Amino acid sequence: MDSARLPADLLHEAAARIRWQQRLLCSLPVDAQVDMDTQDAQGLYLAFEDIYQAITEAARQLEGTV
């Protein structure tokens, strides 16, 4: 994570990624019967981990511990 970026920028980017994941997941019909294999699950996990890292970096900056 680039610590030179402002907390507001990090949070804005994280929010945009959350919205993107939400659109992908919520656009599926209830009866879509989507199966996720290990690679799909890992990709989703890594996407959320990336979002988490941006949020925690922003929080560190706001706390002044960077």
C-alpha cells in the first residue's frame, strides 16, 4: 500500500471496490445456481483483502501511527 496516498483517497477507492463486488454478487438471479470453485473463492477473498488493506492503511494514517 502506498502510504503517500491520503486517507480519503484510500477510503474512496475501497468504497468503490466494495460497490463493484456488490454489483457483481447482487446482480445474479436467486436461481442462478452459481458454483464457485477454489480459484473463484480465492479471487473473491483476495479482492476483499485488498479492500481491507486500503481501509486499515487509511485508519493508521488517521490515527497518526504511520
